[in-house]
Amino acid sequence: MKNYISINDITNLEMAIKEALYMKEYPYAFAKAGKQKTLGLLFFNSSLRTRLSTEKAAKNLGMETMTLNVNSDSWQLEFEDGTVMDGTKAEHIKEAAQVLSQYCDVLAVRAFPGLVDKSQDELEVVLSAFMQYGSVPVVNLESSTAHPLQGFTDAITIYELTESLCAVNKKPNVVLSWAPHPKALPHAVANSFVQTMQKANVNFTITNPEGYDLNPEIRGEVPVIHNQKEAFANADIIYVKNWSSYEDYGKVQSQDSNWMINAEKLKGTNQAKVMHCLPVRRNVVIADDVLDTESSAVIQQAGNRTWAAQWVLKNILDNDK
Ligand SMILES: NCCC[C@H](NC(=O)CCC(=O)O)C(=O)O
Ligand SMILES: NC(=O)OP(=O)(O)O
């Protein structure tokens, strides 16, 4: 693997899941794979899990890590070509990416969308610039439209949670549900989850209110049911996430609390496990009576971030030998 930008960079998802689970069992099996290599982590936005699980993954492989919170610790970066830099931005990505490529063997970047201009966000300006001007592999730590480390993590977690179904040749029923949130949130997590489930051996549906359908190019043939109760019938896995409207781009059209996930809603399911990428706002997105019970898989899921990142870094290191 040269770069890890989208879940489609994993050619064989099932094999990748099994290899990542091997790393979970034997974290130091490849402790020399990244010897004398440095991972640079660049954050344009906040993070808890992505930052620490990716650092941990790199260290398990013997890599050194350097983390930069770009907006608070470094110079503001300009991404536009040919611009007169007489404003607040002191450094151009053309220099920054080349300089960082001399310090780091792999660059991992988090840059959320502005959620104002759909076509601008879909250009993935920040990630693309690091790939264009830098000279080392790039890992997506959540960009405008994708969070592929989360998507891979979710596939690993669903594999673990549904092993007993798969053992009797039953495909798990997986539902992605929109839930309310006070802020306008990106589509990246939902997009990568949809793309991942399309590659996984599951029955998959999406449920969201009218006006919240995800990008049709990503959704493809996945059925969308606008009635949450109907969608949850016989679900084995309920993946919860808020996203802002895609059609009315970046807008919060509804904060309908009836879409919050609570214990009552799990009654018509196959004792569904509830997943969320975190951070989650309790009693807005998911109720305490789910998060504090056996129904919740969010801690296991967050733990698996390390193994997803470790698998990705190992594959990039192997390719770069
Ligand atoms: N990396 C995981 C999710 C990050 C982001 N959530 C957030 O910004 C939540 C912030 C808040 O709850 O205020 C998102 O939805 O893409
Ligand atoms: N799930 C996830 O990406 O978490 P952070 O935003 O804390 O990294």
C-alpha cells in the first residue's frame, strides 16, 4: 500500500481484518518493521482516539512519532496556488510538505471540511496537497469526506461481534442510523462506514430522516429507510452517527430527539450491539441506558483503532522497503 486515503486502498478486507486481529493478539510481532522510521502526525482539528491510537500503533512497530497541532502550534498554512500571502497565513504548503517529507517517512493528516462549499470540500485540498508536494506516503486521519481508519476499525469490530453468526453462515444485519446533534457535523465517518459495509459480508441498510440522505455516489444501491423503527427490526448491529445535510449542504435541518438511540429502541432488534466512533454526546445521540450497558460496543470499537492503524502502517512500511 502506497498511501491510505480511502477504505478502497485495502484490496482484501477480510484478510486485512484477520491480520489486524493477529496484531491485536501479538502487538509486538512486527516490533522491528518501523525501526529508524518516523511517523509525522499533523492535526488541523481536535482528536483523542486517532492521535493516541495511531501513535501507539506506530510505536508497536518500532517507529518514532512526531505530532504537530497545525492550527495552534505551527504557522497557518496557505493551500491556494499563486496567492499573494499578505494575510494571516505565513507558510505555503509547497514548502511545508517538502520540509516535513525530509523529517518524516510517513505523514498522517487530519483536516475536517468547512461544510460551506460542497465542491470545495470534495476536492480534499489538504490531503491532495500533501500528496502532491510531499514525497512520502500519506495516511488519512479523517479528511473532508472520509475517515478510513475508522471504517477499517468498524469492520474489525463487526467481525468480532458477529463471529457466532458468521460461523453458521448467517450474514449480520447492520444498520447505520442518523441521530440528532446540536452542531453541523461532517459526512466522513458515515461515508467510510457505508463504503466499508459495501465491501463486507453483511446485510446493510441506512436509516435517516428525509433531507439527510448521504452522497448518492457513495451510497450506491444501499437501501435507505426513513422510518428508524422499521430499519431496526432484526438488526444485529446499529451504528449511530450524526451528519449534517448533504443535499442542503452542511445545514442542521433537524435536531429531532425522537431519533436518539435508547434502550427502548433496541427491543425489536436481535439484541443489537450499538456502535459509535466517539466522541458521543450522551443523552443527545445515544442515551445512558445504552452506553452504560452490555448493548454498547463503543469501548471495544475505540480499542480496535490501534490495530487498524497498525495494519495500515505496517503495509505502508512493507511497500516502502
Ligand atoms: N473523529 C470522530 C468524529 C469527529 C467529528 N465529530 C465531532 O466533531 C463532534 C464534536 C462535538 O460533539 O462537538 C465528526 O463527526 O466527524
Ligand atoms: N473516532 C475518532 O476519530 O475519534 P477522535 O476524533 O477523538 O480522533
